[in-house]
Amino acid sequence: MRPGEIQFEFVVSDPVSNPKPGKSLQIRSRCMYGKNKREGSRRTEREKKVFAKEMSTIIVAHSTPILPTRPSPRALIDDFVPIRFAGRGIDSEAQALLFKAFVRNFLDRDVTPLDRCVDLDCLESSSFSWLFTDTAFLHSVLCASYAISDFMSPQWNGNPSRKTVFHLQKTLSLLRIKLQNEYVYQDETILRVVINLTLLAAVFGDWVAATAHLEALHRIVYLRGEMAFLRTRPTLHFKLDRIDLAWSLSSGRRPYFVQPVKSWDCTIAAPYAPLPSNLYRPSADWDYRVVNVFKDFQNLALKINRNRLRFVIHDPSIFQGDLASLQSRLISLADIVAKPTEKLVRLVMLAMLTTTFRIPGRSIPYGWVVEQLREAFITASSEISSDKSLLLWMLIITSFTVAKTHDKWIRDAWMVVGAELEWADVKAHLVRVMWIEIVHDEPGEMAYQQLQTSTFAA
């Protein structure tokens, strides 16, 4: 035994308190341990060397900084294994998809690029616990996860896979049971389930189903207090508005969640002064309501660009309030604007709003608004042909948001205005008009490269 080290050992005795056979020798050995040792003997010197080696190992271990190791995704997924999910038959593949569904929100920021500058939690981490308590929610997440897996598969044929359909049917079946309760609108999981179903219908282009789900969402929100309820839930409001806009631009119908316009004055203050000297100024011929919405959108973009450089995070309530105001006014302008250029600018700003939300692996088909943009561009082309910045902004924004760079009318216009320009020159025009760098730089440059490729290949 080492000096200063005390160890205890328990010896089992029989009912009459006598040690078990062989334990007497053990007790004597422990009591005499170290008593008959001779200083300088080989055994004593050997024990000193062993003790010194052990101590040096301990000192080195404590003096060397221990670098934190990141757990592997597999290890994190394995943490799910001992937990009982709300539904049966959750195999390792399903566990991995559930893990990705939540990690994607917290790490990859695939749902909204604005997550890096706005404190938005689009999945709302509190919903994680529902995987273990609510079967309908569990199947809706699995349905969405398998659908995303379908979209990303090189072998995808455009139809949902067997597992996607299975979990969709389970979700709908369980949802029907829930809907038998007259107070079901108070169930928070119902909102999540119907949102997931709406997104699935949208990405598959099933606008009949998407309409039914949006009507259900609107009814639930109405029963819970309508806009007063949404103002207390900026993350939920953000997601509902983005889905609502996507459905509207795809189907051509008026969105469900539109705020009444109380004033057409500017509502978003300039983020700093003086503003860039070359900032685009709308034409004096534009309707003042279009001008004010345009300026507000410009100010919001400038604020996001400035705050990104300063690592400032936007308050989600204020940010969503600004987006909701912009979206509602742009929708309401449909019945007001008459001039071709104003119609075109309004549609492009609505298309620009779609970039604040996306579905991993899949683009929503925006057939209706693309046709509206094409017709508006043809009508307004003579008016904007000399306005290079506005024309470039319209073509680039449209090509990576709702349309495609290979659309003939976009390619033809690009050959005239942008074919000879470098990306840096194009971006200077875009920033001058309206551009959110953290959101638009990457897809914008990609659209530019595709337009250039198609131009020189023609």
C-alpha cells in the first residue's frame, strides 16, 4: 500500500460472526502490509519506481489540455435507441431521418438562410419532445423527411416513395381521429402536422390538397386569436406567411394571412445615414404606394447587409412584422397598380420574398407567377429597356427565385443587357437596387453563370 493511501476491504462473516474459511489469513496479510519491508531491498526499490512512474503519468495527464471531441452523427443517432418513440417500427433508417430533420434546423440552416442574422427557430426545438408523445406528429415528420430523401435521390422519378406514402396515410388517419375533438384547435401539435402536410402538398404541386390544408390552418389561427395570436408567435407567423405566399404565387389565389393595410406611408426607417449615394431611386412617375413599399424593402435589405457585417441579430418579432407588412402591402397593390413597370416591380418584389424560406432538395413550382412575370415584362420592356440596373435586377431575381435561367424570354433579354458584363459589375447594379447579400449572393452568381453559359452556347 502506498504511503498515505488508505484502502478498505470488507470481509464476509457467517451468522455467528466468524470469518469465512481462509479470511483469517487475508486479515493478517492486510494488517501486516508494509510492516516487514526493508529499506533498500529490491522489492522496496521496485515499488518506488512503479509508484514514481504512475505519478508522472498522472501529472502529464493533468498538464496536457484535453481537446473536446465532437461526437459523430452515428453516436448521436444511437442515443435515440433506448428512447421509445410515439409510434412503432421506427428502424435505424427512420431514426437517422428524424435526427437529420432536427439537426438540419440547428446546424445546416437549410430552412432559411436568414437564420444566420435573425433569431428564428423554424422547427422550434420544443417540438422535439412530440416525437415521443404524439404519433401523428411523428409520422408527419417522417413523411416530410422521406419526401426530402426522395427529392435528393438521383433515381427519383417524380412520385413519392412507398415509405413517404405510408407515413402520409398514417398521418392523415391519425389526424382524422384528432379532429373529432371540438377543442382540437388548441392542440399545438395539430398546427405542426397541418403545416407539414401543406408543405408536402406544395412541393408535389397538389394545390387542391394545399388549399384544404391552408384553409384548416387559417381556421385554427382564427380560433386562437388571429393576428393577435400570430404577433405572439413570430416564428410560427414567419413560416405561415412564407407557405401562404408560395401557395398564392403558385395558384394565383389571394393569400389567407393578409393583414389589412392601415397606412401606405413608409414604415421601415433607413438603417443609417447617409444612404449610399448611388442607391436606386424609383421613378417619379410611379404610384406613391409602390414607391414607399419599394423604399421600405430597400431599407430592410440595407439593414440586413449592415447588421451582418456587425454580427447583429435581428429581433424576430420586429423582423417578422416588417416582412408581414411588406407582403400584405404588395398583395394589396394588385388591385391598385396599373402601369406595366409598376406591375413588374411588384411581382419581382414578391418573388424576392420567397427567398427567405426554402425546402431542402426541392423547388416549389411557381407556374402562375412566372407567366404573370413574362407577360408583365413583355408589356413593360419598352419602358425599362433603358433602365439597366432595374432590368438586371429583375432578370437575376426572377431567374433564381420562381423562374428558370433557361426560360426563353429571360435568355433573350439577358443577351441584350447582361452578356458582356462580369459578375462584379452585375452585382454592383443589383446591390444598388435591392439585394440581401447573405441570401442572394450565392444563387445570384449561379444564375449569372448559367445565363452566361446559355448565351455563349446559343
